[in-house]
Amino acid sequence: ATTGPQSRWSAIMRPCRYPDMADNDGKALTYTTPPLSGDIEITGAPVVHVWMVGRTGDLDLFAYLEAVDERGRSSYITEGQLRASRRALAEAPYDNMGLPFHRGFQEDVQPLPEERPVEMVFDLLPTSIRIRRGRRIRLALAGADRDNFETPAVAPPPTIRVLRDARHASFVELPLAAPDPKAD
């Protein structure tokens, strides 16, 4: 999976141009809402909560938030990523607006326990976008972004299962702006 070679990660050197993410979505696990019944505005940093069970000591998890139009074209909104062994949450030493904080200290490293559920919680890059009625929202989960990040090769390749049951609810928190009563 990839957001392409002209993403925000190389924007200093060239313009950003995101492709239709549908091809990328074919290489990822996706969750797509039904068509929206009204316009919504996402403003802030979405937060992803993914419960998973793995068969690997470590892995990278990439989450892409997308808007899907009526024709099926999937447009990039924002993304985030987290290495599973760095998933430990900590209190930020500053006001981080209540977003998940990962210190990244060596003593926080935790290998994935084999066949035991773990929760990965991380924020996506902040964004502001209005998504029109009739469009859908998609979350795509992938294990790599080949054009923008180096993911260490793991042998054998990681196998994960995303959990979506009552005890292990995977979900995305969307920071929704209050509707403008004067908007058309």
C-alpha cells in the first residue's frame, strides 16, 4: 500500500498529488460507511482505536481516512501510523489537546503478545474538510506505505486479525465541527 510518491511526506521537493486511493484500498483492510445523510465537517485530529490479535513480534499499522464519492473514487483526507511495539500510551509532558501520546522510550517497547488482543490507539494528522451528503467515509488499514516509509521486513510476514466485537470495539473518533445553521 502507499499514498504515492507525491504525498505530504515529499511536499518540500514537489507538489502534493494524491492518487485515487481505490487501488491502495485493494491492498488494505477497509471499512466504509453508508452514504452520509447530510454534510459533515471534520476539523482536528481523528483518533483510531484498533484492537487486533497478531502472529508476529512487531508490525507497522498505517491508517488512511478517505472520502468516497458517488462514483467510487476514493480521495485521501489524512493518515497516521504506529509501530505496534511502540503502542504504550503515556501522559504527555505538555498540553497535547487530549490526543494519544507515545513517548517512544526504549523502556516502553512491548512486543506483540502472540494470539492475545492488544489495542493500538493513535491520532491521524489534523485536517479540516467538509464531506458532502451522499459521500461515504472510509478507513483503510495497511501494514506498509512503500513510497514514504521504511517498514522492516518480518519473516514470516505478519498475520493480524482486527477485532470488532463488544469487548474489543475498533473505531475511529472523528472531531466533528458543529453544523453552521446558515450554511446552504
